[in-house]
Amino acid sequence: MALLEFFTGKHLDRGLHVPEHKDLTSGLPIRRLPFAPMLVVPLSQHAGAPAIPLVHEGQEVVRGEPIAKAGGFMSVPMHSPVTGRVTKLALAPTARGDLGMAIYITPYQAASQEVLYGAPQDIENMTPEEIVQAVQNTGVVGLGGAAFPTHVKMKVPDGKKIDTVVVNGCECEPYLTTDHRVMLEYPKDVLYGARIAMRALGAANAVIGVEDNKMDAVEALRNAIDANRTANVGITVESVPAKYPQGAEKMLVKVLLGLEVPTRGLPADVGLAVFNVATLAQIGELLPVRQGLIERVVTITGPGVRKPGNYLVALGTPLRFALEQADCRDDVSSVILGGPMMGAAAGSLDIPITKGVTGILVLTQKEVKASSQIYACIHCAACVDVCPIHLNPSHLGLLARKDRYEEMETDYHLMDCFECACCSYVCPSHIPLVQYFRVAKQMNRERANRERLKAKEGAHA
């Protein structure tokens, strides 16, 4: 029997059946988190160039008003999450552990906090280019965690043709139920966002993939399609087996459509564009009324909180405040932004909640084990069996230990790894493989930057 079968009790075609731990919040409706006494809006909440401030210290702002403009095409604007006064523009701690520029806003306590900024716009008569610009104006980024600017994905790459929009509603990460609740409570917004993406990309079809442990969400979406079949032509909903990491882009494309995204390639290479379900729900809600992204649904959960739930959180809310509202326990040992597999531990409770935060997992000392002893690789091949993209994590790990980072990329497809951590999860030697791979990628990026800089200096010599 293969070691992976020993770990799970069944044979898997790549990926894992990890404990879900979703019962804490999957049945809880979305509810609004109170506004914090101070909100901190970072200018960089997305992949790409930071936003450029439009406000100054002491300026009054209303909820939904643009407070920073996009720093280029690969960037998005920021909008005020509250009606209040700009206290200062200053550095603030980030989830990465460094400091970044941010806009500090003090809410007016007596304000109704209605969204007072926006106006209707006729999406049906927009050109694809106008839709892309309108989406950029909303400030929406990928809400599944990557925070990649959504409007960039809605622009068809040169020489490509998009046939199908794939909507990712899997949410395979343990503990998280944000997307599940969005599909249940806002199915019309999801479908409208899908139609907008189809118009922008010229795609005739859209397919929404949902894991089969969320059949109530499948039913909600199908009922919404049936309620307006004329508008939702070309949109279908398919259930897929619940398995981690089923929500990974390449895995979802394979299981839904039988297509394989080429190595180092993009979904556009096989005629697809992939979006997170919550991302399209925000597009469907905000675009018709010309408003910006100022809040998002965040799952706050885990044994370390007494009031777990799916909360609608104003962007810029300090993590410490959010945990206080969820009634954090005294014996908390670790706070993770995201899920336990791909999330990152928060180094500080003073960081603000940003667009890419899907969940806050709070663990006590009981759940967090002391660092395990790392043993030598025993060549059991458990990591090879489980890798969803057929890499050899064992060999990559051995190369990483010898600092042979360039070889990992050129000969063993390191950059195809999307850091799902399945290999680390099953390793009986407790080798932190995914951490090795992250370090290797960073070292290769720094090497490439040095080479580009050297070449540029040589060209000017």
C-alpha cells in the first residue's frame, strides 16, 4: 500500500482529503462587523503598482469616495471605507512584515455610513474596453487571496481568444466559508458578474465549478439561472469532487473541461479566463452603480474565537479590532490570514484587513504543536503521489537544501508549483518543502533582477 493511502485510508488521484472544519461557520449568514475607531487603508492591496493618494491630511471623505488613483494599468484605485476625516498619510505594518504607505481615516461617529458616492451606468451598451476601464475603477481584485487586478484578467491577451469563463466556487481550503455564503446569499450578483466578464472577454459560455460538499450553493445558483434564463444564456453550474486543492486553477480547469493549462502558461492559452466567485459577485454588485470596493466578506473562525462567523468587514479594519469583535480567547497561539494550508501567520495584530484577506483562522496553544524535528528524506514518494501538478517535491527539496535554486527552475519546473503545501502535509519526515520552494523562488527572482540590472547597466555603458 502506498504511504499516501496509509495517511488517508483511500487512493487519491493527486491532492488530499484534509479535515474541512467548515461546520463552525458554513451555516452562519453574513453579518456586518462594526466600524473600528480608526481604519488604515494601505495603498498596495494588490499585485502591481501601489495606488497614488488623492487626499491630504485633515480632508473629509464620504463612504465610497475615491481616495487613491491607480498607479498604472497594473494597479487599482482605493475608496474610502467610511465617512470621516483623513487623519494622516503614513507608513503602516503589512502582512508581509514590512511597512507600506497607508491612509488613516477616523470615522465620524454620528454618520449613517451610507455609501454616498456612485451613479448608475449602462453596462449593456459598453464596449469591452469600457467595461475593463469600469472594472478597474471599482478597485476590485481577485478576492480568492491572490489580489490580482480583475480588470487585467478581463482584457483579452494579444493573439488569444477566450471561449469560456470559468468561475471558481470550490473554496477547498479548510475552515473558510466566505465563497460558500456569497453563493448562497448573492447568487444573482455572481451571475451578473459572470455575464459582465463574458461581455468583456467575448466569451459565449461560463461554467461555475462548486465542490460537491456545497450542494446548497449549487442549487441556489441553478435556481437563480432558471429564474432568468434569457439573461443567463450560456451559464452552467457543475459540481466537482470535494478535494484539496480542487480550487487550484489548473486542477479546476482539468476537472471541469478536461483541458490542461501548459506549463508556465495561462488559462488564456486554452481559451479560458478564470475568476473567483466572490470577485465576480462584487463586480455584479458594484459595476451597475459605479461604486468602489470598500468591504469584503471574511471568515473569522477557529478554536480561538467564541463568535466565529462570516463577517462583512470594512477594508482597513485593524486585525486586533476584528478579533475583539469575534471574542478572541486568552490562550491564542497563532493567527493565520487565510486557511491553514496556504495562509500565512500574522506577525502582528496591528496590520489592517485588506482586499486579499479571505479568512482569519485563530488557533489556541492546544492546536499549534511545537516545531517538529526535521528528519532526512526517506524517499517514500508520498509527496510525489500527492502533488497535483506531478512535480517531484522530494528531489526539489534536496536541490533546495544544496542551494541549487536555478536548477530547480530550469530542470524541475519549480515555477509551476503554486504552493498548495500538500507535500509538506504528507511528509513523514516533517520536511517543510513548501517553505523551501518559496525561498527558492525568491532567490531566483532576486537573481533575475540582478541580471536585468546588470544588462541594463551594460547597455548604457
